[in-house]
Amino acid sequence: MLTEPKLLYATTLLFFILGCKDTTTVDAKGTYFGGQIINPKDSHVYLYKKDVLVDSVALDNDNKFLIELENVEEGLYNFKHSPEYQYVYIKPQDSVLIRLNTIEFDESLVFTGNGAGLNNFLIEMYLIHEDEESLMRKLFKKPHDLFIRSLDSLVTMKKEQLDELLEDKTLTDGQQKIAKASLEFPYYQHKETYPYLHRNLHGKDHFEQLPANFYAYRDKVDYNDELLSHFRPYLNFLITNISNRSYTIHADMKYENSLEFNLNRVNLIDSIIVNEQLKNNLLRYFSYDFLLGNQDIEENEVYLKEYFSISTSNEHDREIDKLYHSIRDLQTGKQLPDIKVATQRSKFAEVQNLLGNRKTRVYYFWSMDQKKHLKNVLKHVYKLQKKYPDIQFVGINVNKDHKKWIGTCEKMDLPFDGQYRAVDFDKMSKELVLNTLNKAIIVDKDNKIINGFANINDLGNLDNM
């Protein structure tokens, strides 16, 4: 039962969210997640638990929302306001309120209400670890003794914040566990990463000899932790740890995308991960990683035979099978898949009919949400166009807003005869295996693929096209 101060808070919270709406029908003993989003990019907020949609709600006229949760399972949730998402930990009778500005989604995110303490700690740890990325690259260059001392110093500073949070005796065991995990697992991941980046940054062909206790933390890691099974720091650690241990089985491997290395990863997952959903999620991740980096169809088939013998997720199996077939259909000499695009007058066209009388066509992709990327790509494309006037360069925008796309083209002074917009981005991204906006696809005058997996930034010499 809520105490009087908590009851007063809950009423105030709901009044803030709902404005002048009647709050008398709201159960003060309930569990709520709500807030306000400044400069929204989507009309809704979606709440997920273990990849399953729990609820969704539309923003009101003040860009506020409220979700009442029933039969609440304590644990980690994530909320999505497309294209961004972030974590929120919720337990029964929590009333968690967020406020954020999409211009700086993570940096502006603030939690208030019952349950806010842990959630503000989690977002602060997330931002700190993001800021440390450039520093970590410098630390990875250091000898292992200096690397360990530096890393320990970073952890000690965060430990003070963790200890302060843990002084709150109302925290549940689950809340304490997730708080500790947010500090510990990025640290563990850095140690897993060290030997490889240290070797690569120094251009060595061998690993540095590490002290015997370097990986001592592995002994206390639960590789089947249900509470952490969808927590990104934990998953990042597992991914790096499994890759690390699979790679060192054959330390002379030259390429981490080799078939042997990836079969090692699949079999290691099968041997140490018992949690079925976690196992399937890791298998899915590694399968995408391998297939997107390896277009050798025969090797893909060998890999998939092993994958399908272990996976128990029909949904993931269909997804991976579709990816394999899409990669197969983008091999050199294959006909470009049928993809619909929109012209400036909203008319639909098939990409196959855009060639005109040019002997070669290069497709590149861009988004209105990544302006820096667009400017860099256009700068490179203009150089190529000047150097190769007989090659047609076609830009395909991946956004849905047609009017905004036209406005962007006009503002950037892009010629409409070379710019189109994807009609069905989901279909196009799967058919063309569009896993990065840097991707480029090159076809000949007969719409046959010359290179289905080019990188627009790497295109320089097109003399033989």
C-alpha cells in the first residue's frame, strides 16, 4: 500500500501527465510509465519486455503519454520512440516518468518518480561509457599492466556512484544486480577486447603474453542470467567473450570472418548457453555477423547447416534463411531484384527502368536523419560523376516522408532525375541486404549485378565497369 507521501506524489505525477483530465479513475496503487517527449519524431511510444511488445500509446497534444501496466513483472524493459530506444527498469507500484528531447535523446533523458534513482544511474553509466570510447582506444595501446591500472582507476570512480546508489535500502535484489552489472560488464568487455585491439593497433602478428589472472573475472560470470539476458552491456560482454574464446582456439587465424572461426562461435554458444532465448538471440547475432561479411555461398551453406542444427527459434530461422537467399540473389551476374521507388511526383518506378542509355549504374543510399553522412556521400559521388560521366549514379532515400524528402532534395540542390525514394523500405532493405547506408550496388546495362556488396566510400577506380 502506498504511504501518504507516495500517494500524493502519484496523484501529482498523473495530474502532470494527464493535464486537466480526470485522475479519479486512476488507481494510485497501480504501476505507470509515462512522460513527455520534446521534438517528437514518432507519434507513439512503445514499451517492450524481452523483445515482446507490452503496450504502445500515442502522444497527446502536449507530447505527453501514460501507460498503465497490469500484472507487472519486475525487471528490465525498453521503450522505443522511433528511431531511438533506451532502457527502463520497472517493478510493481513504480510510477516512472521520463522527459527527453529527441535532438539529444540519451543526453537529455531524465527520470523522476518512484524508481527514478536506479534508472538515472543506468543512463548515467551508459553516457559515461560512451564518452570513454575515445579514451579506451588510447588505453588499448598500452602494455597490459598499464592498461589494467588505468581501467581499474576508471572503475573505482564509478564504484563511488554505485555505492551511493546502493545505500538506498529499498532497492530490490534485481535492482541492485542490474546496477552492478551496468558497471562491471563494460569493464569485463574491455578486458576481453584488449588482446586483439592491442595487437591490431601495434600492427603485430601475435598476441601479447597476459598474466595468468587476466581473465579471473570469468569465473564469477553467470552465462545464463535471465535478468540480464536483454541488457546490452551483458550481451556485449557475451558476444566479445565468445568471440575471444573462439578465436584463441586457433590463434593463427587471419580473418575473424572465416568459416572455421564462426563455426567455433556457434559450437561454443551451444556448449555454454543453456537459456534458450539467450542462446537463440546470440546465434542470430553471430549469424548476421557472418553472413553479412561473407558472400561465399558454399561456406554460407556449411555454416547454416550447423546453425539450424542448434537453433530452436522458428522466427529467427526464417529471418536467417531469408538473409541467406537475399545474399545469394545479389551475387555477381544475378539480375537486380525488383524494387519500387517513388519519383518527385509520387509516381512509382522500378529501379530496373532507371538506367537510360548508360552502360553502368551505381546505387547509393541516404537518410534525412544522417545529414553528415549525406554530405560526405554526395561529395564523393560528385567526384565520381565528374571522373566517370558515362556512369549513372542513383541516390535512393530510405525515409517515408515524401514532402520532406522533396524539400531536402531542393535544399541540397539534388537533381531529381538522379534521386528516388524507397516505397517500402523494409522490403527493400531485406531484398538488397541494406545493412549500412554506405552500401552501394553496381549493375550493368542489362541490370545484371557487377557488385552487390560495394561500399560507396571505397569506390575510386571504376574504369573497368
